[in-house]
Amino acid sequence: EGIAVDPAKVEAVLQWSTPESVSEIRSFLGLAGYYRRFIEGFSKLAMPLTQLTWKNQAFVWNKNCEESFQELKRRLTTAPVLTLPDAKEPFVVYCDASKMGLGGVLMQRGKVVAYASRQLKTHERNYPTHDLELAAVVFTLKIWRHYLYGSRFEVFSDHQSLKYLFDQKELNMRQRRWLEFLKDYDFKLSYHPGKANVVADALSRKSLHMSSLMAKELDLIEEFRDLSLVCEVTPRSVRLGMLKLTNPFLEEIS
């Protein structure tokens, strides 16, 4: 079992001609971004295209833009099948940070559940390396809170000093705020210098056909949960926040 990209949407991306305006770039990124959780480092990869959409940015399609455009299309055709999360199995989170963005991989049993990434905000570009790595941990835990909260899991970072974070006495206000947030979670922070290789080896390249409806449903559920809305789905009902929808017909025939 798993979640695969929708072949119809991949085909639409592959046939997309070179964008000639900001609106066309936004449309392409919107479609490709629908499957950003399938692509490791999506934000970093899309950076040359994203920059062209910035205010007061001249529209100049250069070599970097073309390479980004073609690579995004290629990645979608070789996107891995994502495993469905199992609440009974422990999660493992791999975090990474660079001067361009934050990223992470959520895994179970050596298989990828989801990718997450975003570009750095303006004020974050001045963060020291230590803070960027910590920001990556906070970012991934926020994104996957609905998977991780209330369970024991492990977080890997390639910044060794983060292992001793909770024992440090001199912290700035930002670090203290993040530490308070991290205390809500039950996890072990570990150092792994070669985590990129671990993630690459874990990717499944086997093809799997699955209805796009299920993939869309799971995406929508995750979006609701990212907004901190309680979202529970059962064969008989759906509950979103204070709203619960049931099917009386199922009750009558059961």
C-alpha cells in the first residue's frame, strides 16, 4: 500500500511549455507544488522559478531557471511511492537546513511517508547555522504534528551540537521559545552525518497505481490538520473540528 502521484497531473506537468510570464510560472509551480511532499528539497529546487515571481523582479529566463524547470518535471516522473503511515509503528524524522531553506523527511520502517521543505524567510537568512538546524527541527515537527504528537519518535540532524541543546544554559530568546515548543514532544535527538544517503537508499522506485481520489483525500486531511483542526475519518463518519457528519443509511443496514 502507498500513495503515488496522479499520472494525469504528471502528464500535464511534462507537457508544460517554457513559461513566458510570471502568471505562467505561478501556474506551473501550483501544479508541481501539489506533489511537493513527493520531492525531496522541493523549495530549494524551485528557487530560481520562485524568485521570478517576486515583486520588482525582472523576468529573465536564464540557464538556472531552465534547469530548475526541467528537473522538477523529471523528478515527478521518478517520484517515489509514499508509504501510508501506521500509528502502531514509530516515526523517524530527518531534518536539514541550508542558507536557502529548511527541509525534512518523515519515515517509518525505512520507507518515506512524506517530504517537507520551504524557503527561508527574509529574517531567517541571518540566522547562524546552529539556529537554522534547530529551525528545521521545529519546522518538521509543526508540519507533522498530527503524526508525531503523543508518540515516541526519533529526530536525526547532521549538526552534532543540537544533541546537547537541552543541557545548554545560555540561550537566546528565539532558542528558548523553540525549546518550549519542543518540550511538547516525546523524541530523541540524534546526530547522523550521512542522513542524506540513508534517505536516498530508503526510497522505493517501484511503480504503484492508486486512485487519485484517495491521494487527494489524504492531502485534504493533512491540510486540515496542519491548520490545527481536529480531523477524524472513519468508515461511518467524518469529524472536522466541532462538525461531525454521519451516514444514517450505514447505521440502518449494520
